[in-house]
Amino acid sequence: MKVIREWKTMLIPYEQAVEELKVKFKAIRNQYRELSEYSPIEFVTGRVKKISSIIEKAERSNIDLDRIEEEMEDIAGIRVMCQFIDDIYRVVDLIHERSGKDFEVLYEKDYIKMQKESGYKSYHIIVKYPVHTALGTKKILCEFQIRTLAMNFWATIEHSLSYKYKSQIPDNIKERLRNSAIAATKLDEEMTEISKEVINAQLMFEEKSNTIRDI
Ligand code: 0O2
């Protein structure tokens, strides 16, 4: 059994990885904005799992505590929020383009096309990330979760309810959560439609203005 000091030492590279990766994703977002281009990244957050959550998840998932660094993929977690569903796949492409450079993509889970039983939706990518610390270089596992603002809203509320009910959410609440997940999907689809209509209207307006100028 690790003592607190050993846990803290183990988590140092994870803290560093989260800080570095947040900077990298935020830089992508800022570069789009500087170029006055639409950014598929709305905002980015990151966290290192708390020691108590690591131990709780290891018990729940039957992971030997001596193997958590090899088997627990989300000790370091980065969350990328997007406005629209299409943006998620643009971010996924950006991540693939950087694979082999900043990090190595190991595998991914598309919980948008294959929604979880709870109603949870998000795109997960597990990467191996090299961290250079005072204690040497280490490759750690990190999970990227890419989702829309509506998916994030749903997951945040569902997560805090799960915590409140110690993962024993009553059936009627589970049902209502599944219904609200359907409503969140509808919201995402409607927002996509609205944005397409606004873009088309803008294009038509620009075309008209150009024609008038040509006369
Ligand atoms: P936390 O507190 O967010 O870190 P599993 O054992 O199936 O739960 P696994 O196999 O590690 O998890 O992988 P999976 O399914 O990709 O889930 C990893 C993370 O995705 C979870 O980490 C959550 O952050 C998120 N997630 C997955 N399913 C749900 C869900 O139904 N609702 C919500 N709100 N989030 C979900 P943790 O460690 O469970 O939680």
C-alpha cells in the first residue's frame, strides 16, 4: 500500500502532463481566433484524478494498485468542449494529425455514435504522453474527452447525481436522465441546423452585395 508521499510523487508527471496539454489545446484555440477563423475548440479543462477517486476506481474496476499506471487510463484527463457535433470530429482529426509528435494515440471510444446505457455521450481518445520532469522522462497514459457544451452539461449533472447517490441512482431518475440525454442530443442537432442556416444566409447576403457592387 502506497503512503501519501508516494502517491504525490507518482502524480507529479500527471500534474505536469495536464498543464502542458491544456496549454497545447488552448494554443490551437487561440491561433484560430488570432486568424479570425472559427475555432472548433470552445474551451479546455483538465484535471488529475484525486487519490481517493483512483483508489475507488481501482476497487470498482478490479485494478491492482501496483498496476494502476499501466491500467488506469484517466489519471490524467483533458476535456475539450466544442459548440457543435461536427467540431468534435474536427478536433479528433487535429489530434490524429499530432499523433506521433506530441503524443501517441493508443485507441479511442466513440460514445457519440455508441451512446452509453446511462445516456452519456462523448468522444474519448487514450494517448501515451512523454513527460520530462526533474525525476526523468516518463510516458504516461492520458484520456482526452471531446464533447459538445450540451453533452458536457448533461455529463456534469449526471456525474454529480451519481456522486450524491453513491452510484445508486433511483430508476425513475435514471429514466429522466436518459430522457434529458435525448433532449440534449436534440438541442445539439437543432443548434447545428440553426448555425447552417445562419451561414447560408450570410453567404447569400455576401453574394448579393458583390452583385450590387459589380453593377
Ligand atoms: P471521473 O470522476 O469523471 O474521472 P467505467 O469503468 O466504464 O466507468 P472506463 O472503463 O475507465 O470507465 O472508461 P470509460 O467508460 O471511457 O469512462 C471513463 C470516464 O468517462 C469516466 O471516468 C467519466 O469521466 C466518463 N464517463 C463514462 N461514462 C459516464 C457516464 O455514464 N456518466 C458520466 N457523467 N461520465 C461518464 P470516471 O473515473 O468514471 O469518473
